[in-house]
Amino acid sequence: MTIFLGFLAGVIAFVVIRLLIGCLYTVRPDQRAVVTSFGAVQRLQEKAAAPPLSDDEMERYHYPQVRVIGPGGPYFKYPWQRVHKVSVATQAVDLSWDPTKAQSTIEAVTKDNLTTGVNGQIRYRVSENNLYPYLFGVTSPLEHVMGYFVSVLRERIANFVDPKGQSLLADAELAAEGESGLQTSAVELSEGVSINDLRKNLPLLNQYMEEQCRSTMGRYGIELDAALITEIDPPREVDRALSAINSTRNQVAADISTARADSEQQITMSARAVEIATNNAQAEVAPLRELAKTLTTIKTEGGSDCLKSYLRNLRVPLYQRADRIVQVANQNKRNGGSV
């Protein structure tokens, strides 16, 4: 009897200690915890800031706020309660991650019907204020987020147009070329192949994806931190063709730049030559204009006699420097007039 009572006491002590140890838990600094009782979570009355969702999405993804346990411990829970711990640290996952299949890249079709591979990463973290959709809204939140991200990415790639496509040339240059009948060729040169446009505008594409995926916080409780699309690789045959196209386009652009530089140089040299000729002409005309003003002033103030005297005195230095003077009789002389 004593042995049986001792055994029973030992079993009871073991169960009590086991339950007490199982009812204590801690939460790491990078974790948050939610406690459920028989599967029911403790909801809060206060409401957090509304997530960036449309009116239709607000009705579909209307989730309550739950009591979140912060880092620390040990905390106590009842045996019928369950602790759900979630890491809120920023994590990274490849775009090709898919738990249902193995793949090394994401395929997408561009605007000009070219199949290309897209690689990169997204950084995300679990939203502390939206733990209910993450824990209880869907079975695999990250899988839903990746599917949503890839769908938006494929739609964007299929409709992407370079915003700078037709602004490579200045408006004034386009107008001038339009007058000469070359505007069409200029616009054609400014339009690029969709894959090239995507490669040139990766930061713009990443920014668009971040803006479009802000709703994942309200949908699935995951906040997108950054989208890092790093590679857009078409098939080898297409890549070789694109390389040839790019080489040709670069050569055409270089020839156009060289022709423009030469024309600008010729225009500058012509303008300089015209300026020099104008200055020389003005330098030759200036003394004559001054002499005309002087003669006009003399005649106005002194009359014709004064002007004749001035001209006679002005000829004296010329006579001194002349080696020979030729005097020609005019028609009046022949007819008996004065010399």
C-alpha cells in the first residue's frame, strides 16, 4: 500500500511539474506571440490604422485586432491555451520560390510577345498590427504574397512602356526635324525594345511593385519592405538578336551625335566669320561716317566757303606726299569754262 501511494504521489508530482513547465514560455526580441484558448484568440476593442485597401478589399479583408504579447518572459498560460510565435524580423525570399514546384526563374511575356526570365528577391516582414490575417486568415501567407507579387509583376511587364521613350530628343529638335520631314525617323529611334526598356527602368519597376503590393499588409499580414528585381534575361536567340539591335542603334546614335557635332561646329565657325566680317566692315565705315559728320557740321556752321577752305587746306598734306599731280580738264573747260 505504501509503495502504491508513493508511486501515485510521484506520478502526480511529475504531471504537476510537467504542466507547470509546459505552461511557461518566453518570447525572443525578434518575435511576437498570440495566445489562443481552445482555438479562440483574444480580440481587442480598439482599431488600428486602416491598411491601404480599396473599399471592396476592406469588406473582403476585414480582420480584427488581437492581443499581441511582446518580447520577454517567462509568461504563464493555461494548459488549454496555445502560443503562436511569429518572427517580425525582415526576411528575404527569391522570386522563384514556390513550395509547389521547383523553378530557377519566373517567366513573363513582354509587350512585344517575347518570353523572358525574371529573377530577384523581395524583402518582407510580418506586420505586428496585422497578425490575425497572417496566423488565421490564410494557410500559407507567404505563398499567397508571392503569387500576388508574381501576378502583378507579369501584368506590369506585359504592359510596360518606357516613359522616356519619346523624350530622348528635345521638343525643339523634334519640331525642327518635323519641318524637314525627319520626325518619323527620330521617333522610331527613340522607341526601344521592351526588354531593353525594362532593363533600363528596373528602379522604376521596383518602385511600382512596392506601391502595388502595399495592400499585402491588410490582405495577408505581410508588409513588403523592398522589391529587388535584378535580372531580366530573354532566351539566348533573342538575346543575340537584341545585342545586334543594340549595336546598330548605338552606331546610329553615335553617327547622329557626330553629325550634330560637325554641324554645330560649322554653324559656330560661320557665325564667327560673319561676326568678323561685320566688325571689319564697321571699322572701315566708321571713319567715313565721322568725316561725313565733320563736313556736314563745317558746312552748316561756316557755309560753303568755309567748307571749300577746309577742303583746300586738307589737300595740302596730300600734295606734299604726292609724287605727281594729274589735273584733268572737265567738260566745262573744253567749252570755255573754268578749270
